Amino acid sequence: MELLKPAVGLLFWMVVVFAVLVFLMKKFAWSGIISALKEREGEIESALKMAEETRAEMAKLKSDNEKLIADARKERDQIIKEAKEVADKMVADAKENAIVQGNKIMADAREAMAQEKTKMMSQIRKDVATISLEIAEKVLRKELSDKSKQESFVDELLGDVKLN
């Protein structure tokens, strides 16, 4: 049991050596160790603060990117909508223009047909008048000679005239 109970002298010298060691450590090394620990603690704190700031900045950048993407999509949709409206308007204008052109062509054709009909009718009247005058002239010449001959001649002239 003596091994478990140290002697008083040994205890005394152990306490003296421990006290001297603590005194020396406090005098020379303790302030360096404490300052190194505080410096290390400051570096860790600044690194944690920087990481937190970086995380916050990344979150802000992510939200800004999402906002930019949303704005770009919105702008794309607006451009597509405007392009579709312009295309629809162009198609509608082209249809309307085609209808107007078609109506104009039809009106011009009807007018040309009416003018041609009028011209033809005028020519027919002129031809009928000319033929009538010729017949009248021939009838008058024959009438002067003989009435029976005149009637047969008028019948003959009427047989020669073909009206379409």
C-alpha cells in the first residue's frame, strides 16, 4: 500500500515544481499561447463570417438570376405575342388587300364588259341602219320601175340579209 500513498516530501517537491512550472509558463509562454489562440479564434470567426457573407451573396445572386430568367421569359413571351399579333395583322391585311384587289378586278371586268356591250350594240345599230338604208335605196330604185318587181325584190333582199 505504500505505493498508493506518496510520501510527504515527494508531494512537497511535486507542488513546488508544479508551481515553478506554472509561474514560468505564465511569465514567458502563457501570453503567447493566449494571443495565438485569440488570433486563431479571430481567423476562424472571420472565415465563418466570410462564408456566411458568401452564402448570403450566393443566395442573392441566385434570386437575381431567377428574377432575370423570369424577366427574360416574360420578355420572350411578350415578343412572341407581339410577333404573332403582327403576323396575324399582316395576314388579315393581305386578305383584305386581296379582297379589295379582287373586287376591283371584277368591277373593272364588269365595266369593260358593259363598255364592250355598249360598243357592240352601237355597232349593231349602225350596221342595221346601214343595211336598212341600202334596202330602202334598192327598194326605191325598184319601186320606180315596177310594183310587182319591187315586192319580189324586197323578198329577195330579206332572204339575203342574215341577222345574228
